[in-house]
Amino acid sequence: MLERIQASIGNLTQATTVFQRARDIANGGVLLALPALLANGLLTHSKKRFFLPKGFYGIQHLFITLSFIVLLRIKSIEAIQYLSPGELGKVIGSDRVPEIKTIRRKLGILAGQSRADLWSSDLSRDWLKSDGGLSGLLYVDGHVRVYHGKKTKLPKRYVSREKLCLRGMTDYWLNNALGQPYFVVSTAQNSGILSILREDIIPRILQELPYKPTREELNKDPDRSVCSIIFDREGYSPEFIKQVWDTYRISCYTYKKFPGANWNEDRFQEYNVRLHNGEIVKMKLGEKNTLLGNALMVREIRRLSENGHQTAIITTDRKTKINDVAANMFARWSQENFFKYMQEHFGIDRLIEYETTPMDETTEVVNPEHRRLESSKRSLRQKLGTYISHIQNEVTAIPRKFTGQNIRMGF
């Protein structure tokens, strides 16, 4: 009570966190996750990057409250009103949880400081450093958050889970081989994964990756790479793969977009492949060097499944063994599992705000009039094709009718 009086007159920086003995606290088990949250850096850089004016609830209370809300699968701040404020307050070490308007006001203050990117960079550096060998394998994939509102017309993009082109934002996530995220890049423009890799992800990787070989080490070993980026067929581009290798010495893994004919089965051997979760599986693998675009020599590695299907992988990583290359590539499914889990439990598709911001004037977009004319052209072409097909069928059917008539007349 005394601290609340002090906060009301502006004499309190933030309230003291005190955990009291209690029984039968609803959702009290979430407190067991606090050591893991602190170990992952929840409060490590928060005070360095953010500040709040004097008040009862400080940065520590706000961050822990939001973290516990996420772990309790509460997908919006408004849903806190359905919980007991006193019981949830005891979990965060206070007499009650902050009110919704308080949380929103303080989040507005933090957002106005424009330091979220710096805080994210601090955390990603720590996570990359703590992951050791896994930090050399970086998985990139996009996830679309669909927007059905009318405040703005976001560009359309293909949403694979719905098999439709819909308006929305695209989040490009960078994860490790176990599916654990490092950072995310969000964009409203449908520029594609290659553009995001060039302009946003690779510069950030080079800045935040902790264990990078020196230029002398790279010169001594022409096959050594700084790190490996792994993505699906959307990023298949011989020109891009060659560019990032020649410029940054970053190797790429992806599936071959045009694999061609199957290889003979005598090219495959059985290998023990150790997955990143420790499981060992047997795979039939084959390898050869392949020239892409008459300019880039890559390793092509194929897996032969029991049903005879061959999965083609290409990579510029020349130092990793064939069985480890297969393990690295197929670990991409851990990122897909991450998206699925986040969709079901943490509302990753939810837009956190509905504010609109002006677009950068240098951004290139398709002229709306050009898009309208292209749509009209496709429609007319489809109608014309249907009409021509109908006429051809009628013309083809005429000789058959006369032949049948002649046959009947002959009899």
C-alpha cells in the first residue's frame, strides 16, 4: 500500500518484487518457467535498451507479465480481464497484475523509443553465441500473416496452407537446426525471399554471427565458408547462390528446382545419418558435381526413398560429409514444425496492431492500372481460348455426322 501511495505522487521508480507463500493459485505453475526465461535473456538487455517513467510497474513487471501471458496461451492483452488479477499478480511478485490500459500505455512508451530492433539484435547475438555449432546452420523461411481488414490494401501473396493468393504481411524467420528462432524480418511488400536475404538477413548475419573465420583463414582454405543458409525451392537461384559465395563466402543449401531424370540405383549407397536431435536413421544417398547456369559448380546429393522417389539437394558446402549434408537439409522440417506449433498455441498469425504507416517512396510496386489491364487481358484470352476450342470441336464433329448418315443411307 505504501509503495502505491509513493507511485501516485511520483516518488517510486518501480515496486519491489516480492513472492509470498500461497496455495491454490490459478496458473501458478507458469512460475516454473521463470528460470528458463531469464536464462534466455528476458531481462538481460531490457534495462539497457528501454526505460519507463516512474511508476508502480516497471520494465521487469511488464516483461514478466507479457511472457507469462504468452506461456498461458493468452493470445491478446484484452483476454487478461478474464483472469483473476490478484492471483496472477502473485505469480509476478506483486499484489495484482497490471490493468490492460496500464499495459497498453507502457507498451506505447516502449514502442515509441524505437529500440526493439536493438534489443532483438542483442538477444540474437546471445542465442547465436550459446548455440555453438548450430549457429553455423541458419534456416530461412517465410510465413504469411493474412489480413482481412479494409484499412489498407496490402499486396497479395501465395499462402500455401490455404492454397490461395491473399493479402497480408510476410515474416521471414531465421531458425537453427532444432527450430529455435534467432530473429524475424517482417515486410508488407511481396519482394520475395531472395530480396530479403540480400537486403536484410545476410547483412544482419554478418554483423551478429559470433564465430566467423577471419579473411586469412578463408584464404588458406578455399572451401571454407562463413556459415550455411538453408531454404526451400523458393530461393533456388544459381545467380544468387554464386553471388553469396563469391561475395560473402556463405554456402547455401536448397532443393534442386529442375532435377531432371532419375539416377541409376547403383549410384546410391546406404549411410547412417545422425539427425540433430540425436536420432540415427539409414538413408540411401548419391552424389556428383553439377554445373548450374554454366557458371556455378555445386554438389548435387540425392536421397533414394523406398518408393523409388529421388530428392535432389544442391549445396556449395564442400567440406561437410554427404550424410551430414542430408541431415542438415532435412532438418528444415523443424522450422515447419515451429510454424505449426506457433500457429496453434501462440497466435503467430495475429496482427498485433492495426496502425498504418506510409510506404517508402523508393519502393517499387506494380502499377494498379497495369494490373487491371493484365487481368482484363487474361480474362479475354481465356474466353477466346474457350470459344476457339468450342469451334474446333464443332468442326471436328461434322465429318463424323455425315459419315454416319452416308452409312445409314447405304443400308
